Amino acid sequence: MQYEPILYRDFYDVPRMFVVRFGGKSYLFDCPFDESKDEYGTHYSVFLMPPLDDTDLAGDWRKLPSLAVQLKGKIPVSDVKFDTSKRKEVDVDIVAQFDS
């Protein structure tokens, strides 16, 4: 496995929203809380992001999906492999499938 560092917000068992760089691009994985079900979803929406700066990543991240260049697809949360802490890195094999 090859891991890349992540930046994340919202953590419940795993990061529920995180950014990872792969192949010179930034990807946002977003699994928002569903108020009507009172739980987090089972899938991440994966977005190709424009270049992000510190201003974009400061504070509330709920606006990040609206900045996306493209929705690349969805993936089950259970398919995403993190480092043992689940807070530092993600296995990029999963990211590579969206890098087209």
C-alpha cells in the first residue's frame, strides 16, 4: 500500500470529510451527516478540486463541495483504507480509481 497525507474535518470512526493530493491533483472525500437519519452516510462523494489555498481550508469546510471542478463518483466508506490512526494518511489505491 502507498499512503498520502490527508487534511480532514469531521471525525466519527473515520474522517468524514478529507482532502488528499494525488497525481498533482486535489480530491475531496465527503460523507456528510444526514440529519433526517441522525447518522453519517455509508458513502463518500469524491470531488476533483481546484487548487486550494489556506483560505479555502480555514474554518468551515461545508462549502468545499461547491468549489469542486467535478464530482468523480461515490465510494463506500468501508472501502477507504487509512493509516492505523485513521487521521494522518489514506491508501492512494482508492484515490487512483478516480484519477482519470
